[in-house]
Amino acid sequence: MESEPAIFAGAVFSLFGGGLLAWTVTRVRRHLPVAEGVRPVASATLASVVAVLALTVGTWCFTRL
């Protein structure tokens, strides 16, 4: 019973982190801004850190099964 919320949370965090990381990499490779009105290096770094943290939390949720 308690594993269902962990599966759901792990899936949500993993999908969000993977999607954000893929989007950030695509924007950086095309030399497009990751966020409007922010320095490119700062926005790409922040988005990458948030994506890796989300993937880490998703992995942690899956280990709690």
C-alpha cells in the first residue's frame, strides 16, 4: 500500500527531471536562451541543477519501495 505513492512520486520526479534536462540540452546545443532575460550560462546551470536534483529525488523514491 505504501509503495504506490513512492512509485507515483518517483515517476513524476523522474519524468520532470528527464524532460527538463533534455529541453535544456536541446536549447543549449542550438544556442537558444534557456530563460528569457537571464544570462545564458546562469539559466542553463540552474536548469541543469534542478533537473539533476529532480532525477536524484526520483531515484531516491524508487529505492524506498
